[in-house]
Amino acid sequence: MREPGFWHGPSSLNSHLLKPLAALYGAIAAQRLQRKGLNAGIPVLCVGNYHVGGAGKTPTVLALAKLMRNLGETPVVLSRGYGGELRGPVRVDPERHAAADVGDEPLMLAGHLPVVVSRKRADGVPLARSQGATVILMDDGFQNPSIIKDASLIVIDSERGLGNGKVFPAGPLRAPLRPQLARTDALIIVGDGTAAEPVAAEIAAQGKPVLHAHLKPDDAPVAALRGKRVLAFAGIGDPVRFFNTLRSSGINVVRQQAFADHHPYSQTEIEGLITEARRDGLTLVTTEKDLARLRDRRHIVPFAVTLEFDDPARLQKFVADRLFKARERK
């Protein structure tokens, strides 16, 4: 879906009219958070966010996976496979599966580490353990109570924050903020903006860590695009952030086109973009997540980014402590 503009603006008539639905949705979501989940038998770390749409969860999952491998762990990602047709449980195979089967984010992640997709997340635990997992790394699922989490790390974009701060559909929040804050174990703020400061203050007041991070473009795509005129397109939660990242990397974005998050590109759309780029002497560039949804990738440059933490030692200590405490409890 494409997020409505009033989610990220001042109070509007649309938001006001949707308050009754938001109250009902929020009450159900808050009650659901209270349910007891499955004990996975091994530590479970969840990367989530408070709201619908993009915030940087996937780069965070990759960064945590790398950190845990450095600690001697074997992380396996568990995802519900949003946008995919397979209910699972199934291990994602990039050679056999497409985004239409397992979702774009799991397919992208599977190029880096083992990924299990299961529509019912708890059903995916035995398969994840059979893959040698010493830690289950949940990609999303913060609001899903089906599995007990040993740590929930919440990602928030410093520019977007929480939008208008209202619960869906009046705003972007997946559940009322207060119970979500209570279940947060660490907050990760991506970027240098100030929109996340109120949430950061509340988390810090609870004595929980607030970690800062930045998306760093990989050297290869920056070098490949240097000096070229670019047509950028993206169907992610926050395509504007992607376009801004390109420009801040010194890339000449002549034209940009935004699609809805998880947009299923048709062959006609891609051929249209290729034709437009050729006609005007432009180079096509998109995100790794978008590339996972494309069958024909020959004429498109993927722009990879890595999440880098300002204080990696603090993150490592938090993760190591949580893993140690989780194993004591198990």
C-alpha cells in the first residue's frame, strides 16, 4: 500500500474521521500483545518497528546477523514472508524461489544467511532449529505474540519518526504507543533527524539503550554510478529516503519514480523504465529489495547500503548480555 499523506502531517479531517476505527484496531492490538507465546528453546531477537512502512529493519537484521556471527553464533532469520504465496514453513532458496513465493525481504536476506518463512511464525521455529540456529532473528513480528522474545530492538527513522502518532488507520502506528514502548528493549535511530527524539527520551527514561546508526552506501554501486545521469525508482516504505541517499552520495538523480511498498512490478512497467532510460541516456538504479522482485535485472544497478552503528561496542554488549540471560532462562 502507499501511505496516505495525512499520516505524516498535522491533524486532518481524515485522521479525525478514522478515530473510531483506530480506537477499535488499537484495543484489539493492545489486547493481542498480552498473549503468551511459544518458548523457542533458543534465544529469539526481534527487529521491529512501531508503525507500518519502512524504517530500516532489513539492514538492521543484516547488521545484527554479522555481529552475532562474530560472537560465534549461528543466526537464522524467521519471517512471515509478507507478499509471498507460500505459507511455509520453508527455507528460502534464492535459486528456486522468487519474491512472489516468499516475499522480497526474505529473498534478499537469503543471499546472506539462512532464512525460514512461515506464515504462522511459531510453526517455523522447528525448521529454524533444524538449520543449526543458535539464535532466531525475527524480521518484523514485534506486535505478534506467538513467540516469546528475549530482546526486541525497535528501528525508527530519524526523519519520519512516528508520523502523526495515531493508530492505524488514522495514522501509521500498529498498536497504541504506550504498550509498545513497554515491550521495547532497545531503540535504534537511523539518521541525523530529530523526529525520533520524543520516543528516544521515553526509552532512555526507562533505562533502556538508545542506539544511533546510519545507512552507508556500499562502495561498488557508488563507483559504478559516479559521473552518470540516473533514473532512480523504488517501491519501498520510504522511497524518498532512498532518493536522498543517492543524491547525498554524489549521484546525479535526473529523474525518480516512487511505487507503493512491496510493489509487484509488471514486465510492462520494467520495460517502460528501460525504454525511458535508454531514450534519455540514463542509468536505471533501484534498491536491493526492489531488485529481488524483478525477473530481468540486466539493465538495472542495485544500490546496496549497510547499516553502521555509531557505538558498535555498546550494541555488541547489549546483544551478548541478552543472549547470556536468555540461555540462563531456557
